[in-house]
Amino acid sequence: MQPSAEQLHAQTQAQLGELYEALDSGTFKQVRRMLNGLTPVKIAHLLESSPPQTRRALWRLVDREIEGEVLQELSDDVQSQFLRHMDTQEVVEITEGMDTDDIADILQQLPDQVIQEVLSAMSDQDRRRVESVLTYAEDTAGGLMNTDTITVRPRLTLDVVLRYLRRHDEIPESTDSLIVVNRQDEFLGLLPLGKLLTTDPGVTVREIMDTEAEAIPATLADSEVASLFERHDWVSAPVVDAGGKLLGRITIDDVVDVIREDADHSLMSLAGLDEEEDTFAPLMRTTPRRAIWLGVNLITAIIASAVINIFEETIDKVVALAILMPIVASMGGVAGSQTLTVVIRGMALGQIGRNNLRWLLSREFSAGMINGLLWALVMGVVVSVWFEDYTIAVIIAAAMVINILTAALAGALLPVLLKSVKVDPALAGGVALTTVTDVVGFLAFLGLATYFYA
Amino acid sequence: MQPSAEQLHAQTQAQLGELYEALDSGTFKQVRRMLNGLTPVKIAHLLESSPPQTRRALWRLVDREIEGEVLQELSDDVQSQFLRHMDTQEVVEITEGMDTDDIADILQQLPDQVIQEVLSAMSDQDRRRVESVLTYAEDTAGGLMNTDTITVRPRLTLDVVLRYLRRHDEIPESTDSLIVVNRQDEFLGLLPLGKLLTTDPGVTVREIMDTEAEAIPATLADSEVASLFERHDWVSAPVVDAGGKLLGRITIDDVVDVIREDADHSLMSLAGLDEEEDTFAPLMRTTPRRAIWLGVNLITAIIASAVINIFEETIDKVVALAILMPIVASMGGVAGSQTLTVVIRGMALGQIGRNNLRWLLSREFSAGMINGLLWALVMGVVVSVWFEDYTIAVIIAAAMVINILTAALAGALLPVLLKSVKVDPALAGGVALTTVTDVVGFLAFLGLATYFYA
């Protein structure tokens, strides 16, 4: 019986608590026994949930035989922290028996010289396989693929196929189809296991194979691979080179990681962070990344202040303006970030383009108009009661409408513009938007005030 | 050959362009032919990429026979827009031949009376199956499951199992294992197809079945189901009731949707939006949701202004304070949102708890101290050059350090506190944090200024 979400979370924390206590009291034997009694998946989760020092201490106590399995389950960022301290021999031992795509993943994080050494320590067949995966960038179909395919020829009868399979000790995980190829290893179609099991054994592969099945080109981007899997509910899919020759296959478990990372990308990028960021990254690793982001923000904040500076005299006359101006900027910022978030997600889902952008803009404009008028009215009433000054109430209401409308348009257009100049909208969109809403907010509010009070 | 990401996106837009043009010119026959020549998955994507009016026009031109398939592929928000205009008979027709979990999904969006009518129009067996799924909430294992399991008894030989399978026309999609049950339908273990195909046919199921395989309790939360699938690389898993009786199975394609939604949840919630939000939601549907969020933000912005109001006299004396104060608040906001994002994602991954919170707080404090001092120094220099006033330079530098440190601690603690009082940290975290960084930023800066200039 599985525990509930809260129980699972409590279990993780209880296990961490026990392990840390045993570590602190120096009873390493006990830690080792506790740790290695768990599944590799669980061990990886506990390692990822630990601060750097404890993480290293625990890692040293993981049994040699399961080190490789645990390593595979870790995120790239954490993997590389351990790999940095291994020598070539250790890497060779740890990668033995791993899937080719997992070996390639690990090698890609090592210096070139170590990669060559590890490759030369492998068997010829394994080396060729890993090299074929390494040819492709990590974020393409080729980099995601595995070379553990089971292929059959079209002229065989199912009976022969069944006897052929029985000669295997096991078939690779997530195999839902055998791959049909010709003598030149060119992809012809798929033979789903379901069909193999429900069809008369006298029939040939050619008669029942699925020739409509699509093969994925090795150079396709991983996010596009994920969207194909999602749309077609695939469990695995064959990968081919430009000439249609079978190179390997991609399985859903690797695709799930891509989906998770892609979805995290927008969230993390909006805060100037990398989606691979380790929650427990050491101080010296996370601080520089964040410093850059704070620096970029400081520049935009100074620009906004320079705008306020233009209206120094007006503020000097009416100090209430200084009190109220952050409200105008803040409301624009929130309205804009709502639009920005919807548009960034829509773009990630491939929904937004020239045919529907105009409709989207007009909806955002209308939503901005309605909500702008609504809250401008409320704010106008609040201000006229608070400051007993109708002029300033009218000014703030007008500035709020102007800024919320600008924010809605900027929130929809900025990501599209950024993408057209090949800048990641999730990364740059938030900062660009804040600059616009701050500048326009202060300009509108203080500009109108200068006009009325000058 | 598959097209690349850009080509796929361009293809979608080209298809939309052609369809819209044909719609505009009123050549519905042509639209119908073009549309129904596409796969249901593609049609669903085009519908989701269309504004409401066009979406409805296109939907009316989808062939009856594939309406159901297209409907299944749509997100809940879009599904319900179409379902609202259907009568009971149409719903009955459209759900024929669908998987039970998909039927349950659709029914859950209809009024109770319609659900009863649709259920009573079904065959006894189908109704019982759908009702068993409807018993469980949509966001639990029971709500995700399908009832199309293939079960076998442990005493059978594999040869008998193979002959039994051959009596089926097809086996359900994403079947990677047969489920082994006893006479009382209680779950005993799994028989992976890979093992079935590679083992001697004379062996019995009992001898080779996987009894370590875990079954999922029907009441487990869907996000927990997703994390089990992710950790164990499952393709499908059996679902049981509290007594261990087999109810159905969950397949990876449904889990992928949960993973996508969970990952989107943090992103959308931080902007006060729902993760199911339709990109092309009609104006009257999206405006109220956003209005509430703007209203909440207005209250926090007014609180910040009230803080500034306390220091009215000081600002009246030194107008430069009004010019510089947004910088202090803004830098705190950015530093805090970086911490908040890391912590919210860490919590979603189940990594953060009492054992590591202290380490996390101390790292965030140190990172805040380093980055705070760095940018405070830079800002101090900028201000002393800009305003030729060393006092204000020292004041802003000190206020920035105070606010960035506060932001780091608040960003780490607020989500944990909110969760402990059962408030969604992704939804409330951003607003709560901005309130803290605005209030502390203005208090520190203007408070220090009052002390020095009074």
C-alpha cells in the first residue's frame, strides 16, 4: 500500500532526520546500512534534498554496486558535483551496464580528455553506441535516444519473431513495439507488442506492421520530441538519421524529464534562474548567477528613478505624489505580468502566432480597459477621501488606466518581439516589462500632475 | 520525416491562416475538408490556438465521427466551452467508445442531471465502470484510472496466457504488463509483457510474476501518482481499493498531463491565474479572475503608500528620497522572488522540510549579504556622484542591505509558513513577499533618512 502525499513527504523528512543524526554521531556503519537498504530512486531523492556537505558525506557511504543507478537518477547539476571528484577508472566502473543515453549524459559533463579515456576503456560495441549518441547535442532527439532497440525484418512470420524473442533474457524497458527495418537498417515501420500478441502466429510482420508510424529525426529539438510524445501518447519512438537509417529509440521516461524541465523553464527564467538549478546549490555557485540578475534590475530601477528625477520640482510642491506614485507603477506591473505569463505559456505550447495575435491583443486591451477603469475608480475614491484633493484623485485614476493599458499591450507584445530577435521571452520578458510599467507609470502620473499643478 | 520545431510552429500558423481565410470567404465545404483531413490531435491543437468565435465555427465543421476523439485532446477549460452547448443525446454519442477515465473527465464538467441522463443511456457494464471512476475525485488516482485492464490468474501457464491474448482483437494502449489477480480480484502482482515474451511457455504465471510491484491506492493524490511514475519510470500501474481489490490502471499518457499541469501551477499561480487557464479565454471569463488579483495587489500597494506617508515631512525636506526610494523596494522584490522561486519549486519536488530548512535559510542569508553588499556599494557610488551627497549614499546603501537580507529570509520562510496554514505558497507567496519588501524597503530607507536629516 502506498502512503499519501503528506505521508511520503513526512517519510522523506523522517529518513533524512535519522540519517543526519547518525552522521552527526559518527555511526557510519548504521548510516550505510540504512541508506543502502533504500531504492536507488529514493537515495537520489534524499541526496537532492540534502545540503552540499551532508550530500557528499552520504554519497561516500553509498555502495559501489548501486552508485551508478543512483547517479542516473540525479539532476545534471547534482551529478556534476559528484563527477568532478571521480577519476577515469571510477567513471568507467560506474557507467558499466547503464543505458547508452545515460552514459552519454554523464560523459557530456566531463572534460574532453576524460571522455576519451572512458570511451577507450569500453568494449568496441559499447563505444560505438555511446559515440553515436554523443554526436548529437544533449537537447536533441539524438542526445535523448537509447541504442537498445529490438529490430525485426518484414518477411518473418510472427511465430519466428516470438521464438527469436524467447532467445533474449529480457527485452529493454518501455518496449511497446519492435522496430521493423530492411537489410540496410532503414526504418520501415513498427510492430506493436499488442498486435504481436493478438495476431495469428502464421502471419508475417509485413502484413500487420504499422507503416504509418513516424520516426523522429535525430536532430529534432528535445522540446519538440516531448510535444510529439504528448500529442500522440507514445511510450517509445524510433530515431533515424537524415537517410532514414535507424539509430535508436526514445522512451517516455526520458521524455517526462524534458517535459518537467521545459515547464520549469518559464518559472525559473522569470526569476533569472536556470531550470536545472539545484535547490541546495552551494553558496558560491548560486550567488554569482543571482548577482547578475540583481545588477540588471538595478539598471532598470535607476532608469525609473531618472524618470522621477525629471519631475523633482512637482514632487517638491505636492509631496502626496511621492506617496502615491508607487501604486501606479505596481498596478501596471501586476496587470502586465498576468498578460506576460499567459502569453509566455501560450508560446511554449506553440499556440500563438500571426493569425491570433491581433485577437489576443484586443482581448488584453479590453481586459486592461475594464480592470483599469474599475480599480482607477476605486483608487480615485480612496485618494479623494485620504487626501481630500479631487485633482490628485483624477490624476491617479487617469495614470492607472494609462499604465494598466500599456502594461497589457506590453505584456502581450514584448515576448513576441523578444522571440523574433531570438531572445528567450521567459528570461528577458519580466525585466523588460517592469522597465516599461515603471517608466510609463511614473511618466503618466507625474507628467499629468505637472500639467495640473504647474 | 518530422519537421523541426520552427517548421512545426510555422505549419500550425499556416494551417490556421488557410482555415481562417476559407472561413472568412464562407467556403465551409473547403474548411470541412481541410480540417477533417488532419489528425484529431492536430485539430485539437488548432482549436486551442483559436479565439472563441473562430473556435466555435471550426468545431461545428468537425465530423461527427471524430468529435469525441478531438474533444478528449482538449484541455478541460476548452472542453467545457463546447460541452455547455451540447444536449444529453450528443454527449452520449460523443462518449461512445471512449476510455472510462476520459468519459468521467467529460461528465465531471456537466450538471448533475445531465450526468444521470448520460449514465442511464449507457450499457450496464459501461455505466458501472464509469461510475467506479466517478466515485473518486478528479485529482486522485481513482479519477485518473482506466478500467480497461487485462488480468490473469497465477496458476495459468504462459502458453495459456498467450492463447488467451490471441482471442482479443487488440490489447489496450500502453499495456506493458498484465495484472495478476486471485479469484476475489485482489491484486497479486504484475506479469510484464517483456517477461511473457522471453520466458518458456511451459512456465506458470506464479513463477515469473513480479510480486514486488506496487499498486496505487485509489485515493492517492494525482501529483503523488505522477511522482511515483517519474521515480519508477512506469508506463502503467494498477490501482486498488482499500481492501487491495483491483479497480483499474493508470497509464503514462494521463500522468504526463498531470506533470505538465503541476509544473504550470507554480508559474500561473504566481500571476494569480489558474493553470487550466485557456490562452484564448473569452474576455468575460478572464477579466474577473484578473480583477480580483489586481484588487489584492491594490491593497498591498496602499499599505506600502501608508508607510511612505509616515515620512511625509522628511520627503518634503529632501526630495531626492522620493526619487531613490523605488530602487530600494525593487531590489528587495527581485532578491526575494529569486529565493521564493527556488523554495516553491523545491517544495513542489518534496525536497524541503525541517531537516534542511535551516541550511537553506543560512545560505539565502549569506547570498543576500554578499549580493546586498555588492550592489549597495555600487549604488552608494552612483548616488554620491549623482546627488553629490554622501549622507544619502550611505543611507541608500544601508537600506538596500537591510531590504535584500529581509527579502532573502522572507522568500524562504513565507512559502513554508503559508503551507503550514494550508495556503498555496505559489498563489499567495508573491503578494505576501512584495508586501514585505515594499514595507521594509520604504521603512528602512525613509526611517534612516529621518534619523539622519531630522
